[in-house]
Amino acid sequence: MIRRAWAGRRYIWITACIVGYATLAHYSNSNPRGKNLGVVLAAAPPLALALAFAWRSSYRLAALLAGALAAFLLATYWRTAQSIYPRVYLLQDCGVYALLGFTFARTLLPGRTPLCTQWAIVVHGALPAQVARYTRSTTAAWALFFAVITLTSLVLFQFAPLTLWSAFVNFVTLPLVVLMFVGEYAVRRRTLPPAHRTGLLQSVRVYFNSSRYSAAQRQ
């Protein structure tokens, strides 16, 4: 019970952070007085991610120096950053969804096993032909979904008001991902036999747990 309560609180905090960041990002894109905030919000995630990876490496001093240099450059070119930070948001948003789409799509090439099929095999073992076809179709659907999200973001940024694009990337894309999960699971329940109705998130979790176990065994 205690572990579940902590897990529930963790998810609540994560959700609150995502919603808070999205709200502040939209404010910075919609309000001329939010430019300074926009620069901070645009620069913080990539810098924090880069420093986290570097800190876990054996080059911590170099990581600290690189972080200090990045902060110095950001302060020096602050006015330039105020004019381009929406493009940094665009790069982050499209970069994430394009990478996800590419990750799914590349496994559909001849000679490869579709990503959703890989996850299902880890959970269920050898798959019947019906399930294999379904997981391949699901992989293609996710690849197409992320491609559409990326293209929509690019088109809105180029041709629509900035506030409309900002509303889409901050308040629409994640709910669309959730709806995609819900819709896929509904189709799964109607299409597949009961033994193969494991949700996609559970399949991914089992897949990554097995990957970590295999890596630990190799070490």
C-alpha cells in the first residue's frame, strides 16, 4: 500500500510538472513580456539533459566547464535568444516526435522485426500469425501517428499564428498520444484473443526490464 501511494504521488508530481511547464511555455509564446521566461524554459531542458549524461560519464570536470560555457554564451547572446526561442521549442518538439516515428518506422523495413512485435514476443513468446499481423500494423500506425504530429507542428509553426502552434504543441499533442494508447488498446481488445491483450505500456515495461536483466547478466 505504501509503495502504491508513493507511486501515485510520483505520477501526480510528474503530471503537475508537465502541465506547469506547458502552461508557462504557452504563456511565453503568447505574451511579449514572457520572452525572458521563454529563453529559460527553452534552454533548461536540453542543458539539463546534456549535463546529466555528461555527469554520469567519467568527464565530470569537462561537463561542468561545458555547462559554464553554455551559460556564459546564453547570457552574452540573450537578446538573440529572445528572438529565436520559439524555434528551440519547435526543434525540441519535432525532434522528439520525429525520433519516435523513425524508431517505429525503421523496424518495418525488410528483414527487421516490427517494434511492437518485439515487445509482444518478449511478453508472449512466439506469436500466432494474427497477432504478428496486428503488431506490425500497430507499429505502422504509431510511426504514421508521430509523423503526422511532427508535420502538423511544422505546418502550424510556419503558417499559423504562434499562439495557435503553441497551444497545439503544449496542450494537444500529449492528449493525442494518450488517446492513441486508449484507441489502440480498445482495438486490441476487439481484435486479439484474450491471451494476447496485454497493453502496449505493459509490453514496453516488460521489454525494458528484460533488456536491463540481460545487460546485467552480460556484466
